[in-house]
Amino acid sequence: MLPEHNAELEHRITLAIDAADEANVPIVFSLVNACGQQRYFFSMDNALLVSHTLAGQKAWTAVALKMPTHKLATQVQPGARLYGLQNEPGICCFGGGLPCWSGGVLLGAIGISGGTAEEDIAIASKAPTRFIYEQFPLIPFNE
């Protein structure tokens, strides 16, 4: 986490926390940049221990493949075009990882873990891309 952004960061992330509270789901939130490096992480009280790993894997997978993780789940089924990818280390095929785009540029991705795949997707969808864009310079390493 970047210390100079603590107050604004906490204010902006309220949408994800509120969505998690409304769903009564203690979540773990991970934000990665376009290179897959974790930039921010938090865990709500009583979040499942496994969610600490899955949130980061969901965010990394979403940015690495430039697609939501819930869409990947269908692509790794037998006979599908990415079958077998689910066996690669670090890949997570559970819903809750969403890439964040702005003007056609991949900024990074978020990963939410703590509930069902449907709950994680709904909560992740409420985390504003604008917050991510304003708070972190999520540009590719080579730029």
C-alpha cells in the first residue's frame, strides 16, 4: 500500500466493503497493476483464510489473461480452447477477478474472495475503476 494515499484509499474502497457488508460476506480484496504486481490488499474481519490466497490469484489471473475469471471457468472445460490452463500454478478460474480498463488500456485488475463466485463477482463489480486509476499509476512496465 502507498502510505500517502491511506485516507483517500479507504474512502474510495468503501463501495466494495459496503457491497460485502450488504451481502454479509467478509471479503479479501487484492489490486494488481498491469504487470500483475500487487499494489493493494485488505482483509475484512472473519474472512476465510483461503480467500487471502484466492483474491490475489484472481486479480493476477484477470490481468494475465485480460479477462474476467468467471469467463475463464468456461474456457478451461474439457474440449474448450484453454483446457488444461487450470492446472498452471497461480491460475484461478473462480469468479471474482476483473480486469480494469480505461480507454482501451489495461490498468490492472481486482480480485475479490470470500463468498460464492456470484457474490464475489457482484462485489468486484462495485469497486470503481476510477478509484484504481486515480490512486495508482497502473501502467505497463515498458512504458
